[in-house]
Amino acid sequence: MDKEYLRYLYGKVRREPETGIKERRVVMLPVEENVRLKTILYVPEGVSYGPVIFTRSCYPQTEELLTIHGEEYCKRGYFFCYQWCRGLGGSEGVWEPNVYERRDGLASLQWICKQSFTESVGYWGSSYLAYNGWCMADAVPEKVKTMYLGVYGTDRHISAYQDGLFRHDILTAWAMENAGFVIEADYEKSCLHRPQQEVDVDIWGQKIEWYREWILSPDADAYYWNQGMWKELREIPGKVKIPIFIREGWYDHHLGGALAAWKSLNTESALHSILQIGPWNHDYKPAIMQGTEKLLDDQISSPFQWFERILRNKEQPQKEVLLYVIGADRWEKWSKFPVPVKKWEKLYMDFSRKKDRAYRLVKKAGEVVKGKTEFIYDPENPVYSHGAESLFHTKKEIGSILQEPCGFRDDVVSLLSEAFFEDCEINGEIKIRLFVSSDAEDTAFSVKVIEVFPDGRAVNIRTGITTLAYRNGADRRQIYQPGEIVEITISLWSIAWKIEKGSCLRVDISSSDFPQYAVHTNYPGEWAIQKHAKKAIQRIYSQIGSLCEVELPLVDNKGRK
């Protein structure tokens, strides 16, 4: 976000500037022996006692933006305090991601709460700044009344893996940009390097232990994710007592982890917390093709109004879920999440014949004719991510975008439904059930659900992927015998989406989605230590008794607030 636009958004805040800035104070705050953190405090003129907004950042390049936040809050009567994580931006110590944030944050909050001007404190942050809030949310001093946390999840394994496949575009990209030293290597070449365990030394020039721990821990029950800070972080929402505003985007890569945090919030916190999901990417920018005429940019006014309600007006907000429905261009209020599903609409896959380079999706199981299809999956020629919800670095492919026509690749199987007779709203997790086999000992199957509009335009709704080793939600690798037909279910991330009358639903099935996910080598075992890849023959089967299907969660007005 540029400075001019940020000032413009502050101009839209309901509370007009009411005072000046008395002081911009720089404090080297001691958090432990020989470590002081650079802390900047904005003091409003004529205010001796009032609410404080606090945030902690690891991105020194954003100081101009933090300066604007400090000035604008200060002009509206708030004290505003931001701090650089250790080893960055003038703070002492060594930068090591995620390690010191809880202790440093709590020590800093204790200092803020002891200041004579502090009436109450609200923590504000997005992305890593939100992590800095979450990691201490269960242990904050009494004067900390709330947090406003955006685009971050508390289950780190969800943010790192999907059924054994590493999310390169999130964590490999982040590692390259935040290694603590400059990495100028090619990103795509880095993601495709084998063995991935050696990419840091072979291409980046320096060993990075924390990256190796990420890529060598694919199991949800791996020791790495279940000890120390990651274990604590996953458990923190269940211990939080203060109201939390969780702000997310349908096309933000942290959505899965953020929804896990919402679902596990302590009752005392949940009764007064709000979940908001808009059509945004990680930067809160709209990531959809459809019109957003009714969508206001409230990324500044929303947190400000939240702090006004709790810190100034002493309100206790009531639990609320705010969901933007893509295609309908409207916000819906619900009393809970997931929202109540009125009907699970099923569409069945018929592989008996093709029309216009696509197989059929039919509404009645009895219409399915026994059939199968196959394709060759070559890891050296993966299907590239084009429209996705779990991307970060590859920005041009994030979100819902125009898709290629059916049959654009031989290793992508497409199915197409008849036109819908009326508008219908999907709200929840779309589920895909497949019966598959492979001649490899392990492999992947990917899916993409697409709306094809009456004029022929096709845009992706959701993507998903699984592996035979981690099929059906397994926490650790399972054995697969080549040639065996197995059932796999792929649950896609939640979405609120209106399918337009006259549109068709399309499903694409393949075996890769890179760099949203690591390319599967078709070999079993630890992906990060594998040196080679091979082709695999993939088969999908459907017949009465073993039907491949799409399940759509359809909703109505019941349950809305």
C-alpha cells in the first residue's frame, strides 16, 4: 500500500483528527540481558491518559507506513506504539523467525501497561504482525482488552502442508525473502531443486536449519509441530479470554489456519469475537473477477472502529460472522461458522463419453455409465497454478481468474455439468470423492472447481489436492500398493459463492498444482530428500456403487443474523 492511499483511507475514518502529535519517542526497551528492542511511541497532544494501540513488526521496509499509522491514531487521541523484532530495524539481538516473539512481546506489553498514560491496550497486526499477537494472546496483562488480527492462522502445519505436499509459494518464498541474508537465486528453480533438503546450500549459499525443519516434517503429528512454540500457538486460541477480531480473505493462504483458530476459540472470547472473510488476497486486495461495487476498502476503518468500540466505548461486542458472497456482491451476517447447510447437492462423474473435450457431471446417480479415464502425470512437466487460494509469492495467479478451456492439457481431465436452472449459494467446504489408482507407490491427485458462465467465461472457485500416502486426512504416511483402487476424498477450503442461473459447474482433475504445492515425484517416502522423479499412469473410475462425485454445500437465509 502506498503512502498516499493510506492517508486517503484514514480520511474515510469516521472519527476526525482532534489533536496534534506531542512527541515521537524512541525507546530502546530492554527485554532481557543484553537485548534491547527499538520501540517507537507516538504521544498525542493534550492527552495524559488513554488507550494505546500496539504492534510488533519484522519488516523494517514498512516503517513509513507504520509512521502514518502512528500519526493518524495519535491525531485521534490514541497513543500508538510499534516495535521491531529482535535483530531487525535497530533492535538488538539475532533475528530468528518465530522464536523470541512471545517473550519479547509479553515483556513489551508489561512495560506499556506500567506507563502512567496507559488506560487500556489493543494489539493490531496482519500476517507476521498478527502472529506476534496470537503467540501471546493467552497471557496478556489485564489492561490488554482486545486484539485485531488479520491474515494469519494458528495451526502452522496447515499453513505448511496439504496432505504431505509442501506449500512452496508460502514458505519457500518466505524463507528466501527472510533468511537473514540476501538470496538472489531463481525462485522456481529453488522450488524444483532435488533434493529440496539441500537447496539452501546448493543454491542459496548458506544452510538454514529452520527451513530444513519445515520441509522434513510433513506429518501433522511430527515432533516439530507438536513441541515448543508451534504446539503452544495451536493451543492458544482455546485459552484466550479477550475479544478477537479475526479478519481473513477467501484467497489468503492463511485462511485454513485462521479458521482453525476461530473454531477453537475459548468460549469466553468467542462470545464477543468477530470473524470476517472478504474476497481478498493476503494484501486485502480483491482477488475475484466478478464486480465488487458494494465492497468498500475498510482495512483501516474496520480496526479503528473495533478499537473505538472496545477501548473508548467499553463495549462487549456480540459474536458475529461476516462473509462476503462472491458473485452476489453482498455481505452476509451469520451467528456461527461453519454456517448451517440446507442441502448437500451432489453431482456425479460420468467417464463413459466426452463432449466438447469434457466428461459429464450429472445430477442423478442412475445416469452414470460404468467408465474410467486415465492420464500420464510427468513431474518434470507439472501443471502450473493458475487461480489459487494458497499462493503468496506468485501474485498474478492468486484468486479467481479466467481459466483455460477444457482439454487445454492431456494430463488435465475436465468434467462439465448441465446449466443450473436457478441461482444457488455455496457456503462451506466443497467435497470431491474419487476412486483412483496409479502405477506408482505414491502420487498426488489435484482438483479445481470452476464456474462456467453463460457467455463461456470460466473462473476458478476452489482448488484442492491430496496424495495416496496422506489420503482421507491421514496424519502420517500410509502404504499404497500400485494398481490398487482406493477411495479418496478432497475437502476444499470453505467459500461463499453464488452460482449464476445458466452457469455450468466444471471440475478439472490432474496430479499437480505448482508452485501452490510441491511437485510430487511419484516416489514414496520423505519428499525433501528425494533426488529423482518418474512418470505415473493415473486412472479414475466411476460406476454405481463406486461413484466419483462433487458435493456442494447449499444454504438459505436460515441461520443468518
